Amino acid sequence: MSVSRYLPFARGILLGVAIAMVSSSASAQKREFSFAYDQPKNSGYGIGAEMFNKKLTELSKGTLSINQYPGAQLGTEAQTLQKVQTGDIDFVMLSTANASTAQPESGVFSLHYIFRDEAHAIKVLGDPAVIAAMKELYAAKMKGAHMLGLGSQGLRHMYGKKPVQAVADLKGVKVRVQATVTEDTLFPAYGAQVVHMPFGEVYTSLQTGVVDMAENGINNYLVNKHYEPAPVLSLTEHEANNAALFVSDKVWSSLSDEQKKWVQAAADEVSRNEPTAAFKLEHEAQAKLEKIGVKVVKTVDKSGFMAISKPIQDKLASDLGPNAVKVLGMVRNVQ
């Protein structure tokens, strides 16, 4: 048989091998990353994760995407922060308050009454200069991971079995707070006793009286059913429920320059749009709570809280460090 008769057959084999190699290469390039957060999917964190994934998938033409692990499946916020630093989790979204376990200066975002209202908080979180300053703040101390963007879960309020009409109502009250220098300074200044515990233990602690009150965003209060043991929500608006999105350095260093641009663009999408969506979720949550009979106290006299917290703001920022002082100034200057 002549060689020419084998040529079509040989070409067919080579073409099949080439297609298989291309196909194998394409599938090898596809990557799915873990993305963890400690709230349910129907939370501000969940909204942020969806935004991030949609943009990342779009820019990468489906080659990069995330798998979400909501509801503290991969650990508490403190634990997931450690895991993203060791490279055991790829991305994590958590409160800037809990990020202070790795970088204490992060506590500047927990200072009470530095955000004038919802609109101010949204503007601050989407401000490129503030985002850059927060990146620098974390980079100054954090190892193994770095910040990509900011987010929100609204403003924080207090809840328990009794209303908070004014600062005097907190005298001697045991309040579960996030473990930050900021909270440990400000709540005692209001007359309260602070108690630390993971978020997942708050429901039972309110139920059993380990704590009298807790404080968080409205949607978190709703979706975690904290209104069951604590049926009175007082709209103190004392603190912004800010969040930050981190990527492990292990993942970041494995990405090409183009892939890094896609990941950062997806994070920018979160910073620009998630806070507005999160506040919308807060408003919807409040309406649902009122409908089911939760007492919402809207006439809180905030003047006493503000008078106590104002002189503490600068001292705390100064104690935290130069990055905190810089960020506080920037927050105040955002119009």
C-alpha cells in the first residue's frame, strides 16, 4: 500500500490529538476559587460574592469563577482570615472590625459616629482614595493576604429585650460586641459591660441571658432570627458595618497579569455597587421585622452617644497608628 493512502488516516489522528490537547489545556486553565463568609447567602456578603463572581466570570470568559461557602461553613471570621493568610481559603469577605485581629488599625472603621448617614457610608466605601488607603493600612501589617475592595452590611444598631432610648439605658447592660479596641473603649464609655464571643453563639447567649443585648445590621438581625430572643431593635446607627474583601497571596501570585486585572476589576465592582445594595437590603429587612411584630425604636436620642464618642475618635485613631489617623481624616472629608 502506498504511503499516500495512509495520509488522510494519519492527518485524522493528528487532528484528534491536537483537539484533545487544546481541550485539555482549556480545562486546565479553568479555575474555581473558594470564597468564604460567615453570613447566610441572603446577606450583604452574599450580594458581594454574587457581584464578584458575575464580573470575574464575564471578564475571564468563564475561565475563572468562585464557589461560595456562606454561613461560616469554613469557620468564623477570625478563622477564615487566618485561613486566607495561610492560603487554605482563596477569597474571604469579613467585617473590618474582625480584620483588626490581624491588623489593629482596621479598627478605625469601627469608630462610632464617624459616618454621618447611609449616603456618606456608601460614598466612603466606593471612594478610590479611601480604598487605596485601606489597602496600605492592611499591607503595613498583614502577611499572606491583601485587601482587594470594601463592602457593607449597613449600619449597626442595638437589640435586646428592652429599648435603648438614650445612652443612660446602657448603664450596666451586658452587650456582645466585636473584639476590637474600638468597641472595648466606646461601649464601657457608654456605661455598658462588653462581652466577646463568635457570632454563631450570639442567639443562644441572648436566649440564656449570658448577654442582655447585641448589636449588628438589621438584615443580620433578621436572617439570623436574633429577634426571637431579642425582640426590640433600637436604631442607634452607632457604627458602620463595614466589610473588606481579601485574596490570599498564594492565589494572587499564581495569577497572570491579565488575570490579576480581572480579579481586581471584579473587586472594584463590589466596592462600587455592593454598599448601595446592602442598604436596600437593610430597608427591606426593617419592613419585614415590623410586619412580624418586632418593636423598632426609631426615636433614639443619639446626642449622648455622640458627645461621648467624639473626643474618643481622635485618641483611638492615634493609639491605633498613623494609617488609622490618615483614614479617619479621609472619611471625615468625603462629602
